Amino acid sequence: MPRGPRFKYRGLFFICLPQMPWPVYTHHMQTTSPTATTRPHDLARKEATRVTLIGMVLDIVLGIAKIVGGVLGSSFALIADGIHSLTDASTDIFVLIVARVAYTSPDRGHPYGHGRFEAIGTIAMGIVFFLTAGILIYDATVRLNSIEDLVLPSLGGAIIAALSIASKEWIYRFTLATANRLNSSLLRANAWHSRSDALSSIAVLIGIVGAQAGIIWLDAVAAIAVALLIARIGWDLCTESFSELVDGAVPDARRDEMESCLCGTQGVLGITELRTRLSGGRAIVEVHLAVDPRISVSEGHQIGAHAAQELKEKFEDISEVIPHIDPLGNPEHELSNVDASAIPTRKVIAEFIETKLKDETTSSSELGFDLHYLDSGIEIDLIVTEKSQTAIAECLADALVELPHVTCVRLLRKLATKTGLAN
């Protein structure tokens, strides 16, 4: 259907042109149909589920193989490592449950998504790491205190341990690649959990080979070293995810890159505030952009939407950008050292204009106007649509400039109008 006129200002006058179709960025820069909104979350959930299921099957097979091989080969370390692999399978189930929640699409109750569940799951995984390290250290300490009771394990257990190292290193790399692609801290934690199993298998391998060489206690010492490494991984995972839960910001270097991108957007004259926080490994950015105070609201919105779009295109780990528009020189939305109640609002100025025009006889008694609240005061643009209004508008301008805090009144006159053009 036909659309209303679009005003193009030129100096103190303006030309009215019919509004043609115009590509305007919406606030979210894309349509929000259910299909477009849920598809990325569904794909991420399916990919996370697939890689976790593969790891779980591998953990179950390795766990059973280690326990059987440990019993047949008289290797207590291999039996303990098999139990460790089975606990990995149980944590895989936990990851599947958390991932199903974390990758659910945003809803009314969780408009920013469910990414924080992933951080909670990662902290739980970090605690599992600590418990695993504690069990390994306790087991190694007990074995060190009873070296004379240790049974010489067979080399068959070393073969199973070597196969475990290779397979767990593969699933670690496979899971970590998926975690980096999805930017998932939960999958990253699960990947490191798989590597911790590989490290414990290394300890078993060293212990069996050392025992064959006559150094029976080497197995226990290697287990303690691996346990300390696992504890360090758990600490790093917990601290990173805890920072996300308390709305930790992105690193300073990352923030500087974002500021540079935003300031490079045409129409952005500066940044008055930039806040970031993480949710599910992805950043939510809230930014206040300084623009020319005399531009229209729609142009300011267009600049903000364009800046947000460029930021999301450059940084794939940003899930949402919330731009706010501030007038340059007045970021606090206040007039310095002035009582806000004394500043005339649009309603007050409209009533003043209506009162002044009430006794005038003209073909059109209405005058449009725009207000610019600047740091120096208020500027008013009177919009004249007919020549007969010019004299009245000039008299009105003289009266308006006497209002408190009004520093300038401009007269904008329509020169020509094109009609009869279809949309």
C-alpha cells in the first residue's frame, strides 16, 4: 500500500518526496520466525549429543576391557583405571542432560537463552575432576605404603593401557574440536575429562612397565603426578565458569577489538559505555553509542542497528548486541546545572503553539515541529507546509525563542511535492 511522505531537509527549507521502499535494519537484524530462531540451537544440541554419545560408548567399552584385563593380568592399577572409565560414562550422561537444557531456544522465562546451565554443568564437571584426583592420590598413597604386597602385573595390561591412551586422546581431540566450534565450555570440560582418563592410563602403562623393570613404586608416583594435573584442569574449568555465572566481562583485548569495530561504523561519533557478559560461552554486548544530537530518532536507530550487525558479523561468539543511542556531549540525558522540571517538554511547547495560533486565521492552523534537546539548550524546527503559514510561523518563532532554555528556532518550508508515484 502507498506510504507517507519522507521529508528531505535542505538548509532552512525542505523538499517533500514520496517514500519509496527502503531497506531498514530491524532491532534484531533478522526475522524472528520460529524456524530461524530455533534451528541453530537444535543443530548445536544434536552435534553436542552426537559427540557425547560416541564418547560414552567408548568409555563403556574401555571400562569393561580394563577391568577384565586387570583381573586377568593381576593389575590393580588397570582395574582402578577401568572404574575411572566407567565414571566417565556416567558423566557423559550428565553432559547429555545439561546440553539438552543449555541448547534450548530462548523463551519468555529465559529471553537470553539457557547458556548459564552450561556454566553450572561445567562447574559440576570441575568438581568431578577434583574428586577423581583425590581418589587417584588416595589410591596411590595406599599402594606406596604397601609396596611389598603389590603383585607383578603382566604386560598384557600394558597393551590395553596403550589402546586406552590412543582412543581417549582421539575422543579428546574430537570433542574439543566440537566444543570450539560450538564455543561450549561444557563440551570442553568433557573433552578434558576424556584426556584425564588418557593421563591415568599413561600412569598405568608407566606403572606396569616400571614394575616389569623392577621399579614397582613407579606406578604410584606416576598416578600422583597425573592426579595433580587433573586437579589443575578442574580448577581452571571451575574458575572460568564461575566468572561467567557472576557476569564476568570479556577480556580487555577482546573489548578493545569490539570498540574499534563499533567506532568504525558510519554515524558513530564515540562510545559512552560498553558492557559485556557471558552466557553459555557467548557474549552479550550492551553499548551506548554517541551520535549527532540533531539527527532523527529513526536515523539514530538505523545507526545503532547497523553497528550491532557489523559487530555480530565480525565476532561469531557474540549472541546478542543491545545498542543504545546517546546524543554527543550529553550521555547522561540531562541538561547540566538545570532543574529538569524547568525544561519545557513537547507537551508544553505544543500547548504554547496551539495557544498562539488559536486567534490566527489561516488555511491550516497546525504547524509541525521538531525538538532538539542539546547540552546548550533546546532548538526548535518549525515545519511550514503552506506559504500562508510563513508569516505566522515567523511571529511564532519570535515568541518561542523567549521560552526558558530555548536557544534557537528554525523555519523549515516545503518547496515541492511529487504525487502519483506507486510504491
